[in-house]
Amino acid sequence: MGKNSEKKNNSRNTLNRLAFQGGSYSLIITAIVLAVLIVVNVLATTLPSTWTQLDISSAQLYSVTSNTKVVLNNLQDDVTIYWIVQSGEENTILENLLAKYESLSDHISVVKKNPDVYPTFAEQYTDEEVSNNSLIVECGDRYRYIPWSDIYQQEYSVYSGSLSVTSSFDGEGSITSAIDYVVTEDLPKMYILEGHGELDLPDTFADQVDKSNIETESLSLLTVDEVPEDADCILIYEPQSDISEDEATMLSEWVYNGGNLMVIAGPLADVEFPNLNSLLEYYGITVEEGVVIEADRNNYAYYPYLLLPNIESTNITDALIDENYYAVLCISSGLTISDSNENGTVTSLLTTSDTSFSKIAGYALDTYEEEDGDIDGPFSVAVSIESNEGGRMVWISAAAFLDEYYNSYSSGANVDLAINAISDMIGEREALAISSRSLDYSYLTISESTASRLKLLMIGVIPVIYIGIGAIVLIRRRRSQK
């Protein structure tokens, strides 16, 4: 009995010793792991926010585009962003965005200015009443004030008797534009032609031009002998009547000798544009009679004249292709490019399908079917032209291309394409075309054939699958019961 008892005690002591050793080992490992985690967390706090934060917001509110990164990488001068905000009233989205700017460039510094502590600070930059989370961007003697209403935008509209409000965040666009402005002394200038019933620029496009730091001024060629020397670009937008022969000659010579011209004009009822179209004819491009109709359901939306053309890969359009955007053109003229042209190089930007055609009846058409006399496609509906002397011309053959409705339907792709075209002509300005991020919704642009397939899938296929699965489960249960 004594020996057995001694053996049990020895065994118990051994187990206790092993348990103690195991517990000590576990405690040491736990302490080491905790120490490593603490060190990793301390080190992580010193890393830039771009390395430690992942933007999973649907609108990418905490990210910046490649355009902003290029602007920041090219900075040579120090830029200060003053953040006018009371303590505890900081907007989280704006705070993260400003931290992103600071982390991307050593030339950017963000300084908070509490209006309770510095009540008169903003008065040297603006006469407006400054609200919380407004910004002032400064570099040397140049500065720009960005009110909070420009960063967080709200638009009001009345539809069917009810008021609707859409919200968007334009922090990146406003800040990058302001940085580009304060570090650039000589801003490009675009003249907007007038005297032919041209429509006012749509607000969205005008805002983008302004945000791109492009100065604008109206121009009548009837009152001058030549295009102003400080013109970097001329825009002709939705003329309601033709230009004169003298104006056409002046513009043609200006483009050929190095000028930049952008034309957005399409077919109008009972209006011809022989002089305006002669600018294209010089480069072997014919503006076909009538209105382009698409027969391929992958290339139109809702109506065969509401085109979703193929986007060709160019410097102007690659950004749209990368983001899988569609341009939307309503009521367009077809452009046919000749193989023989000795005056310059023509590049198609947007093209229709092989099954498209131009309805000679135009606005008087009564069928979307092709008839005798109609002109077979495919066509270009947007082209870029470079003269032999270096001049540039971009032509979009749909008058309503920049209208608010069609731009919204394209999710902003129409305005982006136009801004990119201007940017490409006057020289790369990376601050261009940074769109605001919608806080509500954005349109999903799809072709008519895709819409039909989605209807079939959701109304027919998916319900049939669910019914089939239910029937199979029911049959199996009855068999198992038997």
C-alpha cells in the first residue's frame, strides 16, 4: 500500500510539474504575442493613412483619383490648406480626405483654424460668411476659398409636384482644382463662339470647365479680324444657325496653323450647316444627311436614335474605357471619313455599329426601319483631327450631347469626354474631369438588348428556377415519407 501511494504521489507531482511548465510556456507565448501586437499597433499608427485605410465606400469617398496623384507628384511649391472648423465639428469624410492629401505629398500641409480662436482669420481671403469645414488653399500670393457648400453639394428639383434633393461630395474635385489654381500662374483660356443662337453651356459642364481652371470668354468673329492671340481653344456649342463663309475661313485657317477648336453640333429641323460643315470637308469628312439610327440593340438605349456608340481607344477616351462608361448621343449626324486626306490626320472617337444607317427623313421619320435612299453605316459620331501644322479639332455630332439629362444618363461620361478632349487639345492638365461623388445614386447605363435580357432573367428565368427547386424538394420529401 505504501509503495502504491508513493507511486501515485510521484505521478501526481509529475503531472503537476508538466501542467505548470505547460502553463508557463503558454503564458510566455501569450506575453510575446501581446508584445508583438502592441509593437505592430504602435508602428501602424506612424504609417501613412494610404497604407492603413481601405476605402470600401460605394462612392469611394476616401480615395483620390490618378489625376490628383499626378498633380500632387508634380508639385514644386509648398501649398497650405487651411481648414476652418470648430473643435469637435470636423467632418469625418473631409478629415480622411485631407489626411490623404498630406500623406501623398511633402509639399501639402493641412492647418486647422478654429474660428472661435481666430475669428478674423478668414476675412483676409473672403467676404463671405465662412461655415464650418470650409477650406482655404494658399501658395505664395495665390489662394482660393472653398466654401462647405462647394464640397458637400445639394441640388433641388421638382418632379410631378414633389421636391427632390440629390446630394454629392466634391471634396477631391474642389481641393485638387484649388491646388492646381494656386500653383499655376498662366491659366488656359477658352473662347465660346456666339452670334448664331448658341445655347448656354449646361451647368454641369460649365462647372467642370471652371473647376478645371480654364478661363472662358465670349467671342464673336464678326467683330474681329482674327482669332485673339491668347485663345488656347474655341468652343462652338449647339449653334442654331450656320456660321458665315468668312467665319468658316477664319476658323479653318486658325486650326490649320495650330489652333484648337471643339464643335458640338448636330442635326436640327429645317436648318442646314454648309459653312460649318466645310471645316470637316477640308479634312475629308462628310456630314451625312439625316439622323443616325441604330439597328443593333447593343448600341442603343430605349430608342434607336439614342445611341450608345463604340468607344475607340485614344488619349481622349481611354479613361472612359477603363471605367466601363458609355457615352450617350441623342439625334446625331453620321460622319463618313474619306481614305484620301492630305491636310491632316483623322481619328474616330465614337463609332456606330455596322448595322446602323442614316434616315434621310430626319426629324420627319415615321419608322425606324431602313428604307430606300437611307445611307448605310457605320459612321463616326465623334472625331479628333490634327492638321499637318499641329492644330487640333474635336467634333461631336450630337447637339444635345452635354444636356443635363443625357449626361446624367451616361453617369457623367459625356461631360468627362468633352473635358478630356479640351484637356488633350490645350495640353495635359491633370486637374480636369474629377467628378463629384454621388451620395444618393448614379444611373446604370445599359443597352436595350441588355435591358431585355435582364427583364427575361428576372421575370422569367429566376421565378422558374425557384419553382423548380421547390417542386424537387417537395417530391423528395414525399418519397422519404413513403
